Amino acid sequence: MSVWNYVVTAQKPTSVTHSCVGNFTSPQELNLIVAKCTRIEIHLLTPQGLEAILDVPLYGRIATLELFRPHGEAQDLLFIATEGYKFCVLQWDSESSELITRAMGDVADRIGRQTDNGQIGIIDPDCRFIGLHLYDGLFKVIPFDNKGQLKEAYNIRLEELQVLDIKFLYGCAKPTIAVLYQDNKDARHVKTYEVSQKEKDFVEGPWSQNNLDNGADLLIPVPSPLCGVLIIGEETIVYCSANALKAIPIRSSITKAYGRVDVDGSRYLLGDHAGLIHLLVITHEKEKVTGLKMELLGETSIASTISYLDNAVVFIGSSYGDSQLIKLNMQPDASGSYVEIIEKYVNLGPIVDFCVVDLERQGQGQVVTCSGAYKDGSLRIVRNGIGINEQASVELPGIKGIWSLKSSIDDAFDTFLVVSFISETRILAMNIEDELEDTEIEGFLSQVQTLFCHDAVYNQLVQITSNSVRLVSSTTRQLRNKWDAPAGFTVNVATANASQVLLATGGGHLVYIEIGDGTLTEVKHAQLEYEVSCLDINPTGDNPNYSQLAAVGMWTDISVRIFVLPDLTLFTKEQLGGEIIPRSVLLCALEGISYLLCALGDGHLLNFQLDTSTGELRDRKKVSLGTQPITLRTFSSKSATHVFAASDRPSVIYSNNKKLIYSNVNLKEVSHMCPFNSGAFPDSLAIAREGELTIGTIDEIQKLHIRTIPIGEHARRICHQEQTRTFAICSLRNQPSAEESEMHFVRLLDDRDFEFLATYPLDAFEYGCSILSCSFTDDKNVYYCVGTSYVLPEENEPTKGRILVFVVEEGKLQLVAEKETKGSVYSLNAFNGKLLAAINQKIQLYKWTLRDDGTRELQSECGHHGHILALYVQTRGDFIVVGDLMKSISLLIYKHEEGAIEEIARDYNASWMTAVGILDDDTYLGADNCYNLFTVKRHSEAATDEERCRMEVVGEYHIGEFVNRFRHGSLVTRLPDSETSQIPTMIFGTVNGVIGVMASLPQEQYAFLEKLQTSMRKVIKGVGGLSHEQWRSFKNEKRSADARSFLDGDLIESFMDLSRRKMEEISKGMDVQVEELYKRVEELTRLH
Amino acid sequence: MWQAIQARETGRTPSNSFANRLKSRRISSLQLSNRKDFVSPHRGSVNSLQVDLTEGRYLLSGASDGSAAVFDTQRATDSEASSGLIAKHKCVFSVDKGHEHGHKFAVSSAVWYPIDTGLFVTGSFDHLIKVWDTNTAQAVVDFKMPGKVYRTAMSSLAMSHTLIAAGTEDVQVRLCDIASGAFSHTLSGHRDGVMSVEWSTSSEWVLYTGGCDGAIRFWDIRRAGCFRVLDQLVTQLGVRPPILKHTAVNSKVSAEKSSSGGKNRLKNQHGKHTGSQNMKGSSSTKASVEKSRQKRLHPGMLSTLDRATAHYGVVTGLKATNDGMYLLSAGSDSRIRLWDTQSGCNTLLNFETGRLQTSKAIQLATSDDPALVFVPCMKTVKAFGMWSGRTTLMFRGHYESVNTCCFNSTDQELYTSGADRQILVWSPGGSVEDEMVQNEEVTEDKDNWSD
């Protein structure tokens, strides 16, 4: 049943691969365009910083991103080439704020072999040609005509087979390229060629330079008037042109990125592999180059791209750490650095490993990733939902309600916190030491339970108890007026705002009171047929103190009604259906849309769009938030209004793009909440839960939350141990000066504060390859097992490794056993109370045996051969799924009777694996080297031996991402009664920092969504005219095939962002109501 | 290895170059496999080998005893073999003289239908080409040829035709259409039998043929006649024709251009540069001038004028490189030549072949990473660097002369066969080590039990 899969991105790619700067959106505006592998972001440079204008997905992996300006154009055009040999030229349409495609095409060839060193795409500075180096030995030219339109492309044979870089030179009468290449003796040279348009061939260029630095792999063309080219090597930098040659030695470094500072090209920023940023200056007298100068500026993230924006502000795009916006100062700071980091942009990539844990033990998964590389390595805790950061808490059991009050209506801060208990009311206030202490408001009753409190106009406070409504002056704190419930009736529920009170007494009496200056006027009384269960008069209109509408939830007929104030005339009545009474109603306006929210006693929430003029309730939607009654309350954060739903699974409801999003809060059971904005705790919430009152601030309201634990070294493998509440990681630290450049460690971290608890250094040349927390048969301890490999410089294939078994004792790693292996231990799995290791070509099973002296050791039991390299192993029961380096997936079984491991089936395709997962007993998932996902299925019931031994490929899909790891789990809380809870999901992490979710859908749902996907392909056009169908079709070196059994969740969920007109178009094509479609898509969004 | 995997994990090494580097390392360690063995059912010299193009899994062989056989390269027939002994791969099935449709004489060529493994084609000295249904092992189509069939080929790219190109004793090359069961083309030009045929790897319409007359002809099957005859004396040094001189000093060239035109001009310039070629240079100029004129005049009439040869003697083997840019040829003059298919020039690469078989067609193979050419050199097979011509690997194992090499790029394995009736497997090294490890484990296990 796990054949029908739905793939969706929970975290978009974050690794920045390309960036460029130019006047793209208008001739006057300066834009930064950032490519994150499969996404393009367009930013506008403003005095306040970078402002995001557009973020769009591209149906391809970006290989080249260049801005250029053809003759006669006032602003720049964007040229994009993809790794799939498609290219497009995009233009900004300022009227619709959209990208329009000026030109597009396919530059794939039958001839030639794909370049090993990556595709090169360059544009002649005078816009005569686009040059592409895609295949060894071929240089493709796309000429521009006089009007700036592209003409037919042609290939020119290139003599150099190992091309490292090609750039167009400035200031040449004929378009000229400089080619940096390596000959077959591994020496590096630069040659120049003129491109002759007439001959469609090369003409010998003006100069060449032989025998360069062996590490030279980057060319920087220098603009006019200097012209020429800079050749960046590992030990030297050479300036070269037809009539000058200047070189300077540099400290050994590998330059990864450059950015030009001046238009005349006299200064450049160079970013190296260690994250150091240098300024390279070409000194010149007029047009004559006199020398080069290099100066260290400081340290940033390891740059993959550098874009100089303006006024010494530079964008550093990184694939290994967070991207940064930096400012280059004129004067160095105390540490001698000229670099000041202004802003950071989170990057999770490369995610080499991760684990799914439930640290708060609330049934919600969190992902802890090994992110970044080298010095920028970090652990990132990625979690769905919103965090409350606890600031203070007091033990106060039995809270029945809390409200915050101001000492005057104009006061910016709240002063009092009214806490109601079953038979008393306590008032807390902040004292001078910023502590909460008991205080009194004389006019309030403190010996009874408070039903509601609110600030009122004219510096008054209102308290509603079961017998009375009391109006108190907030300055004198004396009672000013009082309304008593009629004899024989008690107030059951009540609500108020600054100028109105609505309460209901037993017998269905609804009383409406208006607050004046020292007066309480009973304006209206209504008799309803049933008892009132909840009510609300939260103002949603223009007047923040007065509400035109009242919402009332009813017992018995289970309905919610809207009354018009002050007359209490019935506007609308909506039957809720079911047998559960509404327990809380709320009127609110989010992003300018009025909603009526109605929470039921069983944790369900209904929401309606409310037309405030007609009282009409539309777009009824029902979601399940928890299992206990919900209390709704609004609060604001960053000047936007949100709704807090307190229950056993507290949630925040907020609006994004005019749609409601439910995000859970990382707290267990919250009974009551009120906003509490005090001087000591600005923008905080007071939360009543589990016998205590907590004051805390709330995270930024967004879906995924990422917490960074920088560790300054490169974490490679991670695993969590529930019992000891620790994480263990295998990491490596680069040591620039020491004899051995890398040191490898096993480190133990606390899972709450992520502090290093202990470190076990590995031997010289020993790498940690795999890590596992497991326990063994007949041993109650839990252990960390670490598989290592001795990587000796002279060996191709490691022939020695170790399996280390640690136990955590008092927060320390204690080595209890070690076993030498004949190869590197690529993978470790717990297997039937034993340890299953993948060692080079072999799968080996170890048992945990007791020696005579009472110590334990690993003893090999049996093994299985027949792999090229068994890199990725997963187990389920007695089954072992092996992802081979280059021979796809094979399935092994452990036979207990014989004590042997045998192969029972395999996929005979030649997929180079990067990760494997087990979907169910018969279906397995693989990710390959060519960015595909595929599923294979075993036919255990097949008639012939041949069919039983062969796994059938049942699903294929191009994900366009390099997947490093699959893990079972979910980022969201699964409620037992919601529809999505039955859907098994897997999480994956990729090199570009994508966290994705793969869900196995029931077949009917899959079929429905497949139809929707097909319809959406017709309506949503890809950027640059690229086809979604082609993008998602499976492709490797040998073949390509349409995607099957996989759906693109990102495309399907973009339905919710479409305009109503487009939704209707799709709904018509599908013959399904828009509302129905919307509902089904919304359900899916709750998978992640 | 672990470092390479780490570099791939972090995105430092692009995944394709990771794969290429690894393949290249595996290929350079090719050695006679001690884990895999094909049990040859053939009782005669094995003349043809091909791995299927879709799965890269099934090996088809054709032999002089009139038999053809299919082997599974992945799965050993002997299940016991997985316990560490040499895995035996018996043929899945074979068709021989005993078969009701079997060939009467030697099978000279056996090729797979490129689209799937449902069909394969055999050509025989009994003048027949047969198309076989793999699943039933029955011949479904017969083509009667005018003489012994030396070589058959199908285009791996073809999307719009299902043509078998056949080189026979006859001077004409025939294209047999499986769809209709009839000849669709007869290509005239060669003046002797055609020993080798090869489809282009860049265009489904282009066919290369090598004849016993020493000529290699290029055909575009959409047009009449051949469009190019390779001349061993028209040369270029390196991977492409020389670069045009800088325009400032180009007046002489442009004057010459009016007489010879296009790319040919470059070649004779080159001829002048390369000393020893100087004498022949003039004749090549003439030939190419004639050729280009002829091309313009009447492509179909070319053969009467052009007597250019690619080899002295018989062209015994042709192999187009996977990138579609070059063609390798083997001749009875014991030479391997590498041709630039775009310019038609001989690249003057000197492959250290020693002696080659002269009387039979031989089958060459290439690999991409590193760029190697596998050539049967009498009893050995040599691998030459594509751009150095130097012998990088030498495979000794056959007892008689080797006829064919077939490289399986999915597994990086080389299959060779020869007159000794064997099909040998050469696989990447490292498995020896593996063997040792295993033996040790076995003894270790015994120790445990004996305790």
C-alpha cells in the first residue's frame, strides 16, 4: 500500500549557489538575484536593507545565472541555464510584478560527453554571444542579432578537453574567450580564441599563457579600460593581457568565489575555502597595470558566491553555512577584521545526516540535522510549530481564568494580572524588582471566582462574577458602579470589551450592558430557548472598543448564533451538527478578513468567514486541534493579530496569504492564556498550565522553526539516545596548522541544552562513519555503537576499521568493547538484539557475547557478500535492505535456523544509491545519484524463481535534490482521529538544505490528486516556460521516463495560493467544487 | 573511498563526477575475474558479443558453430555459487544448428534489438540474417543476403526506423527493415565485401561502413550515395582541425579558400606543417578537392572518382565513440585509426597495437572514464588511452586469438571472446582481497564453533 507517494517540501532549499546584482526590476532599482539550486529569489536593495520581491521555483537545477543588458534595453535581463540543458531569458514585467520569458530553448546535444567540471555559461560583455560549455570538446555559441534577439545556436569544436573555466574578455573588437584548461600531463594553461561569427569557428586569439599554478581554476575577466584576465591559483594570482603580465604570490588558499567591487574592475573580493575574504586590487597608472595587491579583510561563511551591492555592503552566498549580508568597514575592529555582519540568512545545507526525535515528549517530531561543513558546521533543530520561551513561572494550581489589566486605558503596558480560582480571585502586579506580587484592587471581589475581566473606557476596570458586574476606577481602584444579577439567577458565562458587557444567566437569559463613565446600563435583555454555553463580543470592526456583533454558542440545539448589538436581534443561526456543544466562540479579524471561530468540547474547531454587514457565515471548515475543550483568545505579535487556542494541544491560529494556518505550540496542556505586555516582559503571554502560571515570549509566527547550535566543526553522523537524554555525533575538525589536517571525534551532547558532555577522540587517520544507539539481547544497557574507518593516504579502499561500543555513564562516554573490521563500517543497524554492520562489500552480523571475565564483546556471527560497496542499510524484522554504491537496492533475509544471511531479491538496474528507506514489508524507497527517487517492490508470491528474485520498479520521480538520508517520522503532531494521521510519512534531508516529507497515500486519494496535478500543470506555467512534466520525469544517464506513483506536493499545494479565477478553472476541469478541492489540499498541507 | 563519499554527501563533488572518478578507478583495475565465469556453450570460435542496451544485463554471443546464446551477467545460474566460489553463469538459452530455425554455418554477428530485449538479430555465413524472438527463441524474420554476412548493426538511437545494416561479401551494404521484412536501402560504393558496419552515435540516420577495399564510407540514409570517404592521408593533429590564424594575417588563407573551400583548406595547411606528411599532402589536397567538388555535383556518383582508403588492406572493425565525435577503425594493416567524424580527418594517433588479426572482423570496445579503447591484439586484448595511444592495460588469458571485446559500462566489466571458444570476464580488482577476507571469516567461524 505504500506505492502511492506524495512528496512535499517542508523546508525549501537554503543553500545559495549563485547570485548576481543588476537593475532587473527597473532601470533605477538595484536588485540582488539569488539562486538556491531550484529556486530564484529577487530582492530589491532599499535603504532599510534587502526587501524580497519574488521567490519562485524553477523546474530545473540552475547551472548558470547571469544578468545582461542587450543593446537598446534600459534594464537587465536574466539568463538562466539549467543542468538539464534548458535555458531561458527572463524579463521583469513591472505592471504585473511577474517574470516574463523573453526566450527559451534546449541546448542538449546528441554528441559530446557531459563535462566533469560543471557547466559553464557566459555572456559576452558587448552582448554579441552567449557561450556555453556543456560537453567536453564543444563550445556552444548562441548569437544575438542586432535587436538583441537570440539566434540559432551552433557548436564550435574545442581543442581543450579538460576545461576548468572559460570567460569572455572585455574590450575586444571581436568576441574573445579565454580558456583555462589542463593538459593530459596535468599542467594548466590559458589560451584565448576569437569567435568568428562568419566562419562559425575559432580564430587564434591575441595571447596565451602556459604553465600556470597547478591549482589555478578561476578566471576573472577585467573590464575596460584595463582589460585582460586575472588567473586565480592556489599559490599565485596572475594578471594577464595581451601586453602585460603581473603575478603575486598568495598564502595557499583555494578561491571559491569572487565579486567585483568597482565598475572599472580595479578591485575584487575573493572568498576562499576557509571562509576568509580578501580584497584584490589591481594597481594601475591610467590604462597600464602596474601590479597586484592582496589584503585580508576578515572572515565570513564559506562563500559560494559574492555579490557586491552598494556602499560597501556585500552579499555572501554560502552552501556550507548561513548566507550573510556584510558591511566592509574602512577601519578594522578590535580583532583586525574589516567585516561586519549585518544580517544572516539561515542555511541548513548540506544536511548530511539527521535524526527525528521527540525531545519534549509531546508526540511531535523534531528534526536535528548535521548541517553545514567545515568551520560552518552546526546542528540545527527544526521543529514545526511555535515555541514559547519561558521567562518566569510561579506555582499556582487550580487556575480558572486569567486576564491582564492596565492601570489606565492609554497605558502601553499591562499592570495587573487577574487570576481566578474556584472560590477566589487573586490580583498580581509587577513590583519594582520586576517580580510578580499579590496586590489588591479594592473594588474587585476577591472571595469569589471571576468570570471575566476587562479594561473599560474612562479608565475603568470591569469584573464579572457569578452574581454581579462591577465597575471599578483604575486610578482610585474604588467601586464606581455595580450591576447585580436578578435574584435567583446566577451569571453562567460573560464577556466584555472596553465599552460593552454581554452575559448570560441560567434559563437562557442574555443581558447586554453598556459601560459609561461610572455607569452600567442594561440596554437589552433577551430570552433564548436554551442555555448559553459561550459568548463573545470581541470587536472586529473599525472601533476597537465597540462591537456590532455578538456571537453566542448554545446548549441543546448545538448552534452558534450571531446577534446584532445593541438590539440583540438574531442575525444568523448556524447549526453545528454533532452532539458536542460549543465551548468557546471568538469573533476576530485576521489580515482584514472577519472570522467566527467556534471551538467544540472535543477539541474540534470550526471556522467561518463572517460577513459583518449581512451576518452571513461562509466557508465552514472543521479541523481537529486536540481532544479536550478549547479556549480561544486573541493576542498580537509584531502588530498582527493571532488567535491562541488553549487546550491539551495548544495551537496558534494565524493568517498567511489570507488563509488560516494552524501551528501548534511547544507546550503541553494549556488551560488559559492571556496576553501580558509588561515593562519587564514585553510582548509576553501569561499561560496557565499544569498547576503553574508561566510568563513567556512567543517565537516569530511561522511554520518551521530552526534553532542553530554552532559547533565550529563538521558533524557527519548523529543519533539520539532516549534513555540517557543525549545525542552522539561523529564530527571532524580541520586544523590548518597541525601535521594532520583533520581530527575526528565522537562527541556526546545533552539533548536539552546541547552542551558537549564528553568527547572521545579517534585515532590518527580514523574517521567516524556511522553511529547507532542500540541495546542487545540479554543486556539491559543501551549503548552507542560507532563504526569507523582508517583512511590511509596510500589506500584506495579502506582495509581497516573499528566498531566501538560505548556506554554513557554519568554523562561520560565509556568504551566497553571494540572490534576491528576489515574495511570501513559504512552503516550500523540494530538487528534482532544484535548488531548489523555494513563493511565495504560485506554485510556482517555481530552478536554481543559475555566473556568468562564478565566483560562483553562483539563476535561475528555471519555475513553476506556480493555488493560493490554496501553503503546504506536499513532493516525491518528479519529483512535487510541494502543500498549499494552502484547496484541499486537488494533485499537480504536473516535465517534464524541456519544463522545465515541470504539474498532473496534485488533490483537489477544500475542506480548509484545515495539513500534507502523501507516503506513497508515489500516496498522500498531509494534515492540515486541523478537526483531521482524510486520505489521497488518485491513479489514474494510470484510464480517463477526469476520473478521472486527480481524487484520491480514501481515508482519513479525526479526530485532534483541530492537526498542524503531518509528517516521515518513526522514533523507534525498526529492526532488519532484526524484523517491524515493514518498516512505514514518519511522525512528526508538533502544537500541543498531541503527537508522534505514523503507520504504514502491511499490509492483513491492518490488518483484524485494525480488528476488535480494534471489540471494544475495546465494552469500553472513554469518560470521560463520550463515544463513541470519534464522536470519531474525520472532521468539518468541511460534513459528518462515519465514520473509515476509519485506526486509533486509543492505543485499541488500551490493551489491554495492561486487566484479564485484559476481555482475555478481547475475545478471546472476536474468537475469538483472549489471548496472540496481546497479542503482536500488543505488537509495535505497538514502533513508537514 | 570514504572521503569521496563524504565529498559527495556535502555537495563538494558533483554526483556525476563522483561516479566518473569511481568508474575510472575501477576500470584501471580490471583483471580476470575470479568471481564470475561464463560457461560457454559454443563449440567454435566466438565471433560476436553484445550486452543489451536497455538493462545492460544480458550478454548475447554468436559463434562459428552456428550457435548464438544469451547469458545473464547479473545473476549466477548456480545459486550455490554465492558462497564465495566462482559464480557460474550458464547461458539462459542458446540456438544452434540443432534448432529448427538455426543457422547452418558460422554466426558472424549477433546484436540486440536496441529498444528492448525482446528481439535479437544474427547474421551468418549461410547468407541469412535472422531476427529472433527472445522469449520463444524462435526466428521471426529472415533476410536472404547475397553472400556471407560479416557484420550486422542496429542504431542505438533510432526512434523512427528499425533498420539492420548488414555488411556482406557483396559490395553493396543492405539495410533490412524489421518492420516490413524487406530491404529498404541498398548502399553502393564499396568495391569489395563489407567487413564492418557501425551506426553513428550522434545521428540515427548516419551509418559508417568499412570494406575489404580499405575504404570507410559515411552514409546518410536519407540521401543517395555516401557523403564521405575517409582518407588516411587527410589528417589533423589532435582533437579538432587547427584553429584559424588570426584574421590580421589571414590574407593568404582566404586566397586559397576560393579553390578548396571549407575545412579542407585547413588540412592541407596542416600537411605542410607535419614534415613527413609533406609528400602525401599534395595528393590529399587533390582528393579532398575532388571530394568536395563531387559532393556538390552529384553525391551518388562519388564512388567512381574517389579511391581514398582508410587502411591499407581490409577494414576489419569500426567503433564509434559514445560522444559521437570520433570513429575508431581497425585494419588488416595492423593499425587502429581514430577519425574525427565531423572533419573526416585522421587524427594521426599512433596506437601501439603490435599485430592485429587480418582475416576476420574484430570487435573493438571503448570506455568513457578513462577514455580507453579495447582492442583484440591476437591472443591478448590491449586497452589504449584514447588520446595517448599508449597501452594502459593488457589482458592475457585467451589461448587463441581474440575476436571481440565488449565493455559493459554499467558494471565496468570487459567481456572478451576468441577462437578458444571461451568468453572471459575481466572485472574491477579488489575482489581478491574480498575473497581473502571471506576465507578468514570462514575459519574464524569454525573457531567459534569448535570452542
